[in-house]
Amino acid sequence: MKQKRFLFVCGGTGGHVFPALAIAESLKKKGIQEISFAGRANSMEQRLVSPHWPFYEMTAEPLRRGSFVRNLALPFKLSKSYVHAKHLIQQINPDVIVATGGYVSFPIVLAAGRLGKPIYIQEQNAVAGVANKYGSRYASMIFVTSEDAVKAFQHPNVKVLGNPVRELPAVETLARPAEYSKGKKAVFIVGGSQGAVGINNKIEESIGRITSRDDISVVWQAGAKNVDALHDRLGILPNVTICSFLDNIYAYMAHADLIISRAGASTLAEILAFGKPSILLPYPHATANHQEHNARAVEHSGACLVELDSDSNELWDKVEELLASPSKLEQMSKAAQKLGAPDAADKIAEIILKKECDL
């Protein structure tokens, strides 16, 4: 049987790139050898992808939301990107296109659709991105993370499989971090490498209450640009470790009793895959407010609590309420496990291979 060529296209954020990488890894495990990626030059996707897979540079122009003047030249720029995408597809000659979003993906999907190539779209958020939404007319199948996301697509073939994540290590293989003191409840606050201002402010406002408890250990990933200032203001804290970035973040997730986080698709997928109860504070400036929609979908299923940056600061009240109720934490954990989809990438790969390769 002829080996199929796969072309992935994604970009803009890790939320688009990481699911593509997860699906590509699953395809590789299942015997697919010819896999390449397309994205913007000097971009996040190039940095994340090019060490592992062949990477082709694409030109693309975003839709400027709410700005008519800035979008006047968009049709001309899109035409240029379309021509580039068409030449790229003819050069690579892929048999299958997999698009996971970001504006760079739309020219490829448009060109591939008009060339009659099979296209599969994976959408990570409860609110579909513009590129995936408009590109869906060319898709053979669309994979989404929740029933809420199905509503975004007028398409006959949408499957709810969860958000693909990189292969997660088994909890028993991950040593409990030393910062989580033995016998104490572990709270993990994750704001990413840049930190999360809204979360940081609420935690700092509550620091007196946090440090007054000797039955908890808190690891606070505050972001590289914030750590020194926080240490200067707060000094050494008895039960709180403030850090910039964690290499082995999965160990901190796996052994946490409660996680406080933004609601980006990739991080949220990992939290759910580990079956962890959480308090989510959606990033308020996310495109189309998709992080709040992500968080509300999880909240609706009983796996998290939600607090907005603009809400009055009740974050630590929520933490204490949950830590005081092991049964509530267990209930939330079970709800998270139902939503979590650690095998989503494998399932997506299997469906595509069955349809395209008769495997």
C-alpha cells in the first residue's frame, strides 16, 4: 500500500500547535512516516515544530476583529496567501490535510479544498476560531472537544473526542515534587511562562490568609517577569513556593489536590486528562472570549469553579471551601475524568487512517 503523505497546518498559539503535534505523534506511532507542517516564518509554530518535523513557511494575514479600515487590504493579501498555499500543496503533494486553526491555516484549507484534497479540522475551543469555522465547508470531518463546540459548525460530520494532548506519563511514574510537603494538601497555581496578572493579583491579595495555614503547600508559577518583584514584596513564605517556570510541570499537576489556572485549550486539556479539580480564571482578552466559554463548559459539567478577573476577589474563599470538602473535590475529579481525553489524539489518528488508508 502506498504510504500516505500528511500535511498539518496550525499557528498563532500553543493551543493550536500542541494538538497538531499530538495527532502527528499518534500517526507516526501507527506507521505514517511522511508528515510535514506548514506555518508562518519566525513563529511559535516554527519554533515548536521544526526540531521534530519538516516545516514549510507560509504567508498569511489575520482578520483584524472590529477594524474595517485595517481589513481593507485583506482580500488582496488573502489572494496572495492562497496562491502561495496552492503552490506549496502542489510542491508537497500531500494526500491528507489536518488543520488545527490559527489564521495561517485558512489559505491552506482553502487551496486544498479547491484542489480536492481530504481535509480534517480539529477545533480546541468551545467557540470555534474564524479559520476553522470558515474552512469547515471543505472538511471531510471535524473533531471538537465538547457538545458546546458542535453548535459552531453547520456540518454533517462532527465528532466529539476531546482535545488532543501530548502523551501523558502515568501518575505513578512521576515523583511527588519536594515543594509539596508530605501530609499537606497541594495547591498548584499555573499561569504559564509569562504568568497571569489576574491570578497573581488575587493570590497576592490573599497571601496573609494563605500563609496562616500550616496544612497546605502552594506552588505558584507566577511567570519569569514577576518572580523577583513578588519575592521582594512578600519575602520568604513558609508554605508557598514562587517560581518562574517548571520543566516537569506534569509532576506538579499530577500530585496537586487542586489546580488554579487560566482556561486555554491545551492547559485545560491536560488538567482534565489528569482528572484534576480546578478553579479557572479565563484570560479576559482571549479572541472571542473563548477562554470563558471553555471554562463555562467545564463548569457546567461540574469539574471546576470559575472566577473572572473582573469579579470581586473570592478566589481563596473558593480554595478553602473546596479543601474543606474532600467529597466535593472527589466529585469534581470524577467529572474531570469524564471530560478528560488522554487518548483523543489516538482516536483522531485512527479515524483518519481508517477513512484514508483503509487500516
